[in-house]
Amino acid sequence: MKPYVLFFHQIDASSLSYVGGKGANLGEMTQAGFPVPGGFCITTFAYKDFIETSMEMAAFFTVLDQIELADLEQVRVIAQQIRTHIEQIPIPLSIKTAIIQAWTKQGAENFYAVRSSATAEDLPGASFAGQQDTYLNVKGQEELLRHVRKCWASLFTDRAIVYRAKNGFDHRNIYLSVVVQQLIRPDTAGIMFTADPVNGNRTVVSIDASFGLGEALVSGQVSADLYKVKNSHIVSKKLAKKKLAIYALPEGGTVTKEIPPEQQERQALSDRQISELAVLGKKIEQHYGVPQDIEFCVAEDEIYIVQSRPITTLYPRPDMPQRPLRVLLSFGHIQMATNAMKPLGLSVLQHIFPASVFTLAGGRVFIDLTDILHNPIARKIVPSVLKNVDESMSRAVAAVTSRPDFLEESHSSHNTAFSSVRKIAVPILRKGWKVLRSGNLEHVLDEVAIYTREHQKGIQQALNGKQGAERIIIVQKQLKTLLLDILHNLIPYVFPGIISVFMLKKAITHRLGHDDEISKLNKSLPHNVTSEMGLELGDLADLLRELPAVREYLKKANDQTFYSGLDGIEGGETFRRAFAEFMDKYGMRCPGEIDMTVTRWYEAPTRLISALFSHLQSLRAGEHRLRFAEGQKEAEAAMHTVLDSVKGKYFRSKIIKRLIAVYRQLGGLREQHKYILIAVMGECKKAIMEEADLLVQRGILRESQDVCFLTLDELVNLLQHNYAGNVDDLIAKRKEEHERYQKLKPPRVMTSEGEIVIVPLNKKNVAAGMIVGSPVSAGVVEGIARVILRPESAILREGEILVAPHTDPGWTPLFQSAVAVITEVGGLMTHGAVVAREYGIPAVVGVDDATTLIKDGEKIRVNGDLGYIEILGNR
């Protein structure tokens, strides 16, 4: 028989489906021996049998399926109709009897809190808490039954209906249990988080407390003290002015009272109570295995726990000890790819980069530079270097590494990480310095071209003719040797071009009093593979201008028949040859390309169509090449201006001339290592996907894209028939996990304690209404903001400003059309900044929440000199 009522001691975590999240937690804690006031749950069986007595609910559910969520008035009306209907349905006798018997056994003379407990509430991936109603100080049989029915009705509040619909929950499949819990008349009540809810630090217990009943605090009606406890020590106390408190009345119901002025700023909890609460909170967290959001009350110096649920808003902590403290940097922010990665993409990166500095959290990669940062020299160098990548990241690293606890561990640390880095770096720097001083630049460019060509040919030859596990093992070997190979054979030629610009900037500023000429020397750098890609895409667009039939075809083309669909179309063969040539060079690229599982252009050629049409709409024929040539002329003029400033000074003139030559010839190579890396990944992906197709044919995988949810080692085991688990279950679990991770916003910097480190930008001298970031490409321009989250189908028109979360080489096709660039992530030397300077358009990067603060279609002014953005209004 399905029970209509269960007492707390009869309930545990397995009871979720019939007592809901809140009820299951109370039963679980009761059985674990935590101080929970007694009570019982009216199960979902009672709710279902109650609802089934209604002849109208089926029609109401149909209306909810079709409701327009944006129409808030429609939602309000239907929600009210449902609640009114439920409150008028008589409770069946069998359900009523079970409730009254339980109430009598628990104590008919007691006062109770009557709360809803939904079956999807308080789950790790959902946050239903607070969406249904709570009723306090309920006494007597009729009052209890009335409030039970009101709880059932509260499943259909406006907010609950909208939340369920937006998150894909079927209204018919969410059931409500009702918690009836003995009410404690507290002196103080509050909420305790066993991890800091603001920055995520898992070692901090955060406690909000105020006088009277806790529901007043939960609903925001009263102010609360805030106490923070870390490692058993109270580290912070912020006392609120507690003007009001809500208390239970002896006859039932509640009353709001003013607190006497002399007591308003008194601590709601004593230091002893704060410490005892923190210890109890950590015990509850240990029981559940995850940080908890706990409601408590204190009566006559006794602590009671009235609710506990997982904190659903925390970013996952890496799988490592909390201490000693580790400092972790988001690889995604450095690489301009902040989305969650699938297991295959993560596995590929773990093969390429040293395992000792890579760790995973929330489907993202984080770089652990702690051992290096324990060196005092590195603590100065790393934040300085990071300024060129992302200023927010630089500020955070500088802040956390200057804390006393980190410095204490640095003094006691005896690691060799810095020495290991130095062993690798010194030969590279020595060779690069030699090139900077006296290397034959034409010879260097030839060496780079040969290395790039031979590297691609080498990976193709290594994989050619191989199949099965052997092929994937070769992929693993190629990836594992890739980084050191690039460091030793390419970076010595890239380094001179990077260091020369910094030396030039210092010298030019000293001679001219400003560095304006640097931005001109940046323009139209030759030998930049990413710029060349943009130019060649422009050439494709110009070819398309002359082929109207092909243009029409592209508007409806699909990936499966992209090339064959050009057959019989006038100019189709001409375009196919040119497009195939472009794909041979750049088809392995795409936005977010550092993640192998992201679709490459060669896999989905239609993703380039919007870029081609953007070019057609925003530039005239040949304009992209003309702009590049003009940039070269400006750079040449800047070179003469700089050399004129040192005329007559032989040695200084010679040094400046050499630095300019090195920068103009080798500065463009800074994109070469990424190009080679992505080219190798592209060839490896072809091999992996061919094996995935064979696994689908053999019935081992359901679809080829499922391989993205396996690691390389798992794929090898699968191909060797050594995988013991159920691959379908594993993939399904990981798909669900990936979807959950994708919704998280990754931190730039976090610690092993889970703390998200944020140091706000100093806005002391910023005018009101200005949006601030890092100025990385000079100039001031006004235009229409075009907010683009994904570039595949985006079209930029003349006079539009690109506003994006970040950019990488896969976004380059849009830069030809943009008059300015704004990104949420980035620094002086990241992709968007570099390309913007080469194209001579203003850019401001590192603008937190730019894609939400700036609305699509707004007219804005971008100041790339000072790093400001001003909203001018609608177009």
C-alpha cells in the first residue's frame, strides 16, 4: 500500500520520489542524528490521489503546455485559476484521516510549520527552493488541513510555472509532498552556507542570523548579521541594524515587532554559538558529501536544523587537496575558448600539455602554476606577462600570490618547478636572442615555412595506412611530442618578433615622448598566417561577387552536399577550386578551435558562408587588399619617422633599425605555433572520426559524435575490445554532465579551496555611464553594436562594431567587416587585440559582461585609446 504519511524517522535519501527534496533531507538528517525538530511528510501519493479527484486539472495541464512564457499576464491568470481550483477541492477521507492520525501522534497541542517539498526541489542540478509556499505557527486540525491544501496549490505559483517550463520539467511529472514540522519558537534563526556563496571558498562557513523566525530572513523582510568562519576561526563579523523581527503568536500566526534601539546592533549569535554552528554545518556537509545551504534556529541556547539542501550555484572544485593552497588559471580564458569541453577535447589537451600543470574542473582546463609562483621572481614576471593576456586574470594572480598564507607556503616550499622551466626556457631564449641581434631574417622565414610544411606532412605520413587502436596510439604519441617540438623548433623564431616590439615601444617613447608610431608599425604585418587567412577569405568573397548563381546556391547550401551541389551551376567549378584551396590551408580552423570536438570548417563548410556575405555587404571589391597595402604604407612611414628621430646617432639608429626589421619580418609569426597545433589536431581528428564511423558500423557507438564523450585511452581500449563497462551508459552520463557544465560561468582564477578570485578594475577616474576595459588597439569610432555569441551564422554590415565574449582565429573572417572590436576576455597580445591592431581598428577587451551590458543594435562609441565604451542610444 502506498503510504499517505511518513514520519521523519521513516524517511531517508531514497524517499525522494514520494517526500520531495525537503522531506528527504529532513528524514536523512533525522536518521543521521542531527538536531532536527520532529515531524512528518504528507507524501506525493496523497497529492496525486488528491489531484486525480479533479475533473479539470487535465485541461489546465494542456493550457500550461501551450502557454507563452513571455506573456506574464497570461501566466498570472492561469496560475491563479489553478490555485483557486485546488484550494476548493475536498480532501478525500482516506488522505484526511492519515494526516489527522499523524498530527495527533506528533502532538495535537503543538504549533507547526507547514512547507511544500517538490520532487524536483533541492537537487544538485536544480534550484526549486522557495518557489512554493511556507506557513508558520499553524495550530489545530482545520488550520492544518487548510494549509496543506494551500501548499499543494502553491505548486502552481507564477514563478514555479515559468521555472519548470524554462528548464524542461513537465508540470504533470512534478509532484508535491507537504512537510509538517514542529515549530521551534526561536530567539534567533538564520541561514548557514558551508562554503562561501559569493566566492565559492569551501573552507569558509558563512552565517546570516537575525532575531525571531528564520522565514523572515529567507524572504528578505529583515536585516541579518553576517559571520564568516574559516578553519574554526571567526574571520569576519558584520553586524546589521536589526530593526524588525517576526515572532510566533501563542494563539497561532505570526507578528512583526520592532526591536528596541539598544538591541538592534547586538550580535544575534554569540561567538560560541557561531563556532558551534560552523562545526555542525561542516558535519552535515561531510554527511552529504557536498557544500550545504542550511536553515537553522536557536531556542534557549539549543541549535536546531530545520532544512539542508545542496548549494547549486558553486563552480566545481578541482579534484585536489584544499591545502596547501594552489592557484589555478583558466586555460579557456587564455585561449579565448571558455565553453565547457567534452571529454575527448580535454583528453587531447592533457596529452599535449604537461599533466603536472593541467587540472580539470567543471569541464574546463585550469593551469596550476603554483610551484612556479612560489619563486619570488616568477611572482613578479607572471602577473606582468598575464597583463598581455587578460588584465583581470593578472590582477587576481597578483592579489592571491601576495596573501600572507601563500607567501608563508612559498617560504617553506622546496620545489624545482622554476628550475625546470628555466632549463627549457634558457636555450630557447638564447637562440631567440641570437636571431634578434644578428639572425638572417629571410633564412628564419624559410626555416619556419619548411618546419610548418614538414610538420603537417609528417603527421599525415604517420597516420597513413594505419587503422584501429594502432592509429589512435599514433595520435597519442604525436600529441605528446607536439609541445616540446614546437617550443624547440619554432618558438626561438617567434620570440624575437614579440620582444622586439616591447623594446621598440620603450625606445620610441623615450625619443618621441609617446608611442603612437607603434600602433602604425603594427599594421599589416607580413607572414601572419591568421591575417593571410582573412585576406584569402576576402579574395573568395570577391570571386563570389562575379558569380551570382553561386551566391544564390550558397544561400541554401548544406554541409552534406556542399561541393556536389555546385555541379551544373554557372561558375560552380571555379568557386569549388578556389574554396577547396582555401580549405586545404585553413579547413582545420574554427571558432573555439583549441577544443578538438568543436566542428571544423572542413566538417561544416557552410559555416563560412555568413563571413563571405558579411564581406560582400561591408566592403567593396578589392578593398581588403587595398586596406592591407595602406597599412603597409603607414608602417613604412612610421618606420621613417622613428628612424628620423635617431638620425645622426649611429649605434642607436642601427639598433632601432634592426628592431624594426625584426618586428616587421617576424612579428607576424606569433600566430604560427597555434596554426601548427591546430593543423596537427585537425589531422588527428580526421583519424579519430574515421574510427568512430567504424565503431558505429559495428554497433558499438550509436553515432560518430559519441566518440567526443570518450577519452583517448578509452577509445583505444574500445578498439582493442578491452573496455569492460557499458559504453552507452558512460556516454549518456557524460552528455548530461557536459550539458550541466555548459551552463556554468568559468572563473578566470580560482584556488584549490574553490575560491573564485576577482579583483575589480579601479574605476575611480571613470565617468558615470562608461563601460571600461583594456585599450589594446588605438582609435575612436562610433557605430552600431552587433552582439555576436557565435560567429557561424553572423553577418556584420558596414559601420557595425563586433561585440563578442572572446575571439580566436576562427573569428578572423568577421574582422574584415568590423569597424571596432569589444570582447569580454582578452589582453594586449590575445587574438582580437593583435588582429585589430593589424587592421587598424579600435579595440577594447576584458570588458566584463560586455555582451549583456551592450545591447544589439545600440549606437556606441569605442575609445581604443583609453579603454572606454559609451552607450549613445538606439540607432
